[in-house]
Amino acid sequence: MNQMAERSNKGISKYKNTMATTRMDKIKALENAIEELLDGAVYLKKAVLELKEEEKELSNVSYGGTI
């Protein structure tokens, strides 16, 4: 929960208003949320690919070479 407060404070500093006081219609708010979630999906996919690569490298070391 502390991360949410920190994120909110960062937004207030950057945009000089809060989510409660900003003038944004519902469609724009939903479009912004979709963009944020898509960004998150990119980060998650990158992490999955990196973990798969690490797992592959570890299995090569464990078995003394390629499979």
C-alpha cells in the first residue's frame, strides 16, 4: 500500500492535481488504464523470457553441457 501512496504523490507532483480532482472522462480513464496494463504486460513478458534463458543456462551447467 505504501507504493500506491508514493505513486500518488509522484503523480500529484508531476501533474499538479489528484485523481479525484482531475477532469478526465471515463473513456479516457479506461484507455489510460489499458495502456498502463499493456506496459505491465511487456515488462512481465520480458521477465519470463529472461527467466527461461536463465533456466536454460542453469540446466546446461547442471548436466555438463547442452541437452
